Amino acid sequence: MKNTEQNLYHVLTTQRASLLSEWQRRVRHTSVLQLREDFDGHAPDDVLEEFFDLIVTQITTKQEYHLLRQRIFSGEINAFSPDAACRLLIALKKTVLKRLKNFTHNAEAIFDEILLRISAYYHEMRYRNLAQSQSQNLRQRNIEIARLLAVEKQRAAHLTTNNRIAQMALSTLDPDEIFRRIVHEVQQSFNYQHVSLYFVETHSNQMIMKARAGVYEKHFPEGYRQNVGEGIVGHVVASGNPIMANDVGNDPRRIIAFPQEKNTRAELCVPIKTADRVLGALDVLSRKKNGFNWTDVQSLTVLTDQLAWVIHNAHLFQETRELQDELVQSERLSVIGEMSARIAHEIRNPLATIGGFARSLQRAPTPDRIDTAARIISCEVTRLEELLTDILNYTRPRELELEPVNLPDLITDVYHQVGEGLEDRGIAYRQNAPSDLPETPVDPAQFKQVLINIFKNAFQAMPNGGKLHVHIRKKENQPHIEIEIRDTGPGIPAEIQDEIFKPYFTTKTTGTGLGLVISKQIVERHEGTLSFASHSDSGASIFIHLPDLSSRRPL
Amino acid sequence: MKNILIADDDQNLALLYEQELTDEGYRVDVVHDAQTAIERVKENPPDLLILDIRMPGMDGIEALNHILGINNQLPVILNTAYSNHKDNYLTWSANAYVVKSSDLSKLKTAINDVLTGEEV
Ligand SMILES: Nc1ncnc2c1ncn2[C@@H]1O[C@H](COP(=O)(O)OP(=O)(O)O)[C@@H](O)[C@H]1O
Ligand SMILES: [Mg+2]
């Protein structure tokens, strides 16, 4: 092999690892083998074949292609005759273009998949949020009920049982569970032989037993039914008045459902009713003849009044649940709609551009076109990569890895990183920090992401230059550090101030609308806050408040 | 030579269309927002307008209605990244609806059909 070829070989092999991983990162799912195959078919002659093998695995970006092209033209690699060099270039270009086309094709499929997953994930999150806010509404209603119950409670202040029941009604939302616990509580507290709770089922004119406790638990399973108007309970429900049958063995209204019931000598049944309707009844039994007196009637009446509220609440609960389902369903649809429109736009535009230019080059590869196309293609690929990073950051937040850092240095670094290549933009940068600023524990990688997003927005807000000032403040006696990033762009118009922290909200053609959302998430995971101010005359300020964790949390 | 006006906020994509359609033998003019497109149609009506839907500020659907108000003879092709806008009846007044793709042949066919009077 000739010297220069060896040089090239050397360059390519030493870069092999990094290029390869870069390529794999880019097209994880496009197989490199596939590309190699594509290329082999075009290998023009033996001299170049050896290189092609290498090149196929290694030239993966337009930049690399350009680099090699430059080398060949500048004579750095002069082992080739002009003819061979041209053929090499043509072959290279074809590979790159083929790859781009493959890439576009694969990327379209991959992005479709991603789109699906994201919308599934996203509406799941929305569903959770919604469910949460709905249960907050329920809680609100329960507070209302609690207030009403408290009134009842006062009336029944002498009965501790009632207080406990009122507590129960508040502490759980599932009505069946409340009923079970109430019945148990009553049976235990008063040592009744048996207690059961019946509800009226209007359409069948029957009563259904919802809960029971005591000696007959086995004989009366939940769901036991009886007609309205029959038996003691049936009479109570029909009339809406309590019945105290202190010698129930001789009461003609009694129905005996099974022989052991003979052990019961007295029965007291109190209706559960609202102003206009009987909802059910609470029935208690005693072994003793004359086992009940008017105190029992009174306390049970207070109790059933409360129960009426619980039942009312249960209806609300049911209704709310149904309403919630409907809401979630429609929310879901609109979220998916919005998501797909947004993502379709963000992905299809760059893909159409990349693929379109690749095709056009294949048809007519004139030198001026190659340059424009290369520039645009790499710019669009960057756009896709940024979109992907944003989406992944947004949908899969990482754990924090805290580490004390010098904030001013970190911020300066990020500023230079973001501002690279924008020196001619005419941005005047200034940064102030108190000299005694302690090192602050943050997750450096994630915190950088926050700053990158904010700096980028600031740069984008000042396309014709301006001032960018970062103030780091730490006030005496205040446990947090404030970072203000202030630009002199147009500011944030009042109409969109409520929107800018919403995912996918953007006013930019190629924006993802995720920068601020992600930044806020990250700062909040640092137990800090992210806020903004818009100065009508002089741009926008973004504020990051970080708790001074150093004093609290040893690292 | 037929004049085509393209309204698309995506500058790179618009450049691609410009290049490709110029190759096809059209005279191409590009604007990047709906408002400018409307002004251009008023001043100097093209033979055909290709309109993107999702643009910052006024969107393509709203622009379409304005433009048809000014000149209801102007052929318009809606060219967008998102196929579901098709469900929006406001888009039905366009002569064609093409979903953006790296393969421009659908767009070219639509242009040809619209210009030669064969509705698609
Ligand atoms: N420094 C700023 N000045 C003016 N507007 C801003 C600034 N930062 C953010 N915005 C507004 O907030 C929107 C959302 O920002 P962001 O979440 O970073 O998404 P993107 O930058 O992709 O649009 C921007 O589109 C812009 O309208
Ligand atoms: Mg941003």
C-alpha cells in the first residue's frame, strides 16, 4: 500500500470507533450491514475496494464526506489518479445519498412508532393528571359533606359512635366500604345482636341488604332482597316511620326467613330518608324482649340522617365517576389529535426536506447543489436530533445525580457552548455573582440542559443582537440562590404568558415547545422554581430559584 | 411559463420546492407566511398557489379563505405535514390536498393536474 493510502487508512482506523458509535447512535435501527451491501454493488474497481469497505462503515455524515472530498482534492491523498479520485467521489456520494434515503425511509417508520408511543404515554399522563384533579373535586365535595356532617355531629354530640362514623364517612370514598364500617361500628358500640342496612331499589320496589354485622352474618348475605311493604323493614320503608317492636315474636308484621331468627326477641328499624324520599332503613335486633328504648330510636335516627348524606355522596361519587370517564375519553382524543399534528409537523417537514434534497442530488448532482443540499441536510438532521432529545427528556425524566458545582463557571461554559458560532450576532454578555457564593449541589448534566434551553430562547429572541445578562444572587438570611437570565429581545407577550410552560407550545417555525417545560421539570426536581418576567420595553427575564441545599443536605 | 407561488414557513423545505419546481419549468416565487401570501396574490396573482397549513400567525386554512375571497378562480393546493386536516371541511375548497413527503411526485402530479384543468 502506498504511503498516503496508509495515512488515510490510519486516519480512518483511528476514528473508526468514534465514527462507528456516532453512526450507530444516529441510525440505531438501520443496519450498517444493509448499508455495506448497498454499497458493495457499486464498487467500481479493485483498487478502491479495500477502501470502500472501510469507508462504508466509517463515512457516516456529510461532514465526513466533505472532509474526505477536501483531502482528495487538496492532494493530501494523491495516490489516486484524477480519474480514480473522481470515481471514488462519485461512489462515495452515492453511498452517502443512498444512506440518506435509507435513513429517511427508516426514520419515517421509527418516528411513526415513536409518535405512537409518545401519544400513548402522554395520554396516560393526562389521564392520571385528570383523575387526580377529579378526585380533588371529589375531596372538595366531601369537605362540603363534612361541613354538613359537622352540623349533624353537633346534634349528636353525646354519641361518640356518631363522631366516629362521621370520621369514617370522610376518610374513605368508597360508599360500600363506608356502609360496612358503619354497620360494624354500630353493632360493636351498642352490642346489638345483629345490625343490617337496606337500600331501596326503586324500579323493582325491593330492598337490598348492603351491609350487616352480628350473629346472622352467615344467614343474610349481602345482596339479600325483600319486598317493600313486607316484614318490619318493609313496613318502615313503606311508611317512612320507625318501628320499635319490643316483642317481635308476637308481631304480625314479622317474617321469619330461617329458624334461628327465633332467637331474636326485639327489633328496631329506622328509615334512612331525605326530605322527600325514603332511601332505605337501618335494622337492629336484640335477644331480649323489650331490648330497645327511645334513646336507641333517637341515636339511630341521628345516625340514619347522616347515612342519608353518605348515600347522597355515593350518588355524587358514581355520577362524577361517569362524568370523569366521559371527560377522559374526550380529553384523550383531543390530546392525541394535538400531539399527532404537532409531531407530524415537526418530523415530516425535516424528513421531506432531507429526502427531497437527497433525491434531487441523485438526479442532478451539480456542485452548487451538493453544497446547499449538504448544508440543509445536516441542519435538518440536527433539528430532528434536537426534537428527539427534547421529547425523550420530556417523557423520560432521569434521576438526579447531585454534585456540588460552581454555578458561575457552569453558566459561563454553557453560554459559550450555546453561543458558539454566534459571535457575529452582536450579543453583549455579562455575568455577575457574589464573591462568596457557595458551591451549589445540582445535577450538572441536567442543569446544563436547563441553561441551554434558556440561553437558546434568549438568542432566538435577539436575532439582531442585544444584551444578555446573568445575575446570580444570594440574599442574606434567604435559603435560596436566584439566577436571573435577562435578554433584550421583544419580551413575552401577555397573551401567551399562560401558554409558554405548556408542552408543545411554540411560536417558532422549528421550535419544539418543550424547552421551557423540560427546564421547569428539572428545576422543580431540584426543589427549585422557574419563573419569568417580561419587561415591556426591554425583553424577558427567566428566574431560577434553587434552594441552598448545601446547608441542609450533606453530600 | 406558469407562475407558482409557494407559502411555507419552513425555509429549507420551501427552497427544495423552489429548486424542484424550477427544474420542472415553472417560475417559482416563495413567501414564508400567510399574510405575505395574501398580499402577493392581491398584487400579482400567480397561476397556482401552494399553501402550507401550519404556519405561525395566520394558518393556511384561514389564509385560504381570505385568498378565495379575493380571487375565487385561483387554483390552490394545500400541502401539509398532517393528513387529518383533510377532515376539516374548510380545506375542501382547495383544488388538491397533498401530504408532505420527500417524494415530490405526488405534488408535481397535482400541480400538473390543477394547471391543466384536471381536478384531482
Ligand atoms: N427569552 C424569551 N423571549 C421571548 N419569548 C420567549 C423567550 N423564551 C421563551 N419564549 C416564548 O416561549 C415559547 C416556548 O419556549 P420553549 O418552551 O423553549 O419552546 P421553543 O423554544 O421550542 O418554542 C417560545 O416559542 C417563545 O414564544
Ligand atoms: Mg426553546
